[in-house]
Amino acid sequence: MSRLADLRFRAATTFQRRVGNPMLRRLPFQTVLETRGRVSGLPRQTPVGGRRVGDSFWLVSEFGDKSQYVRNIKADPRVRVRIRGRWHTGTAHLLPDDDPVARLRDLPRLNSAGVRALGTNLLTVRVDLGD
């Protein structure tokens, strides 16, 4: 990773961890992805931008394999997604062969713009919802 990309990653994750995520995950209609911590085993909730299409929920991780929720998904793909205030269980799939830039065109604009502006290693994630 280049020095500029590393700086963007550290600045964005620090802001998200300390300011953005704690505020956003409390909003009742913010979409939230809940994974199980790969070390602690505790539930970890991350506000995400994505879209439900049929029985799947699609999102793009802005930092790919470096995102903590992606690392948690690798350890345990069973997740929950809160969409419009309702929790859904599902199984997450990392799709490194999918075109995340094309996928961003189908996702919410504000989130897509942020992912494009800050992202350094985009990765598509599909959650197959089971309920």
C-alpha cells in the first residue's frame, strides 16, 4: 500500500471507529452489519451502505481485506443485517472477482461517493438473507 493510501486508510478508520460508527449505528433506520468478532466472539456492529435486491443484500467494502468486518466474515460468514429497523440473518460471501466500481452504481449514492473517495481496495460483499 502506498504511503498516501495508508494515510487515507488510517484517517478514515480512526474517524469511523471513534465518531461516525458510534453515532450512525444508533440511528433506527441506518443499515447495520453485525458480525462476530474473530478473536473475542462478541457481536460487532458496523454501519454500512448497501441495497437489498431480492433475498440478497449487497455492499462494497472500501478497504477490502483490511476492513475489520471483512476479516470477521472470513472467520465466520454468519451475519445479521439491520435493514429499515428490522434484523435479518444471513451468510456473507466475499466476491473478489466482482466489479465493485460497477456495483457501486447500484448502491445508495451518498455511500457510494464516500467509498469511491476514500476506498483503496474495494471488495464486493453479498449477504444471502435467510429469513
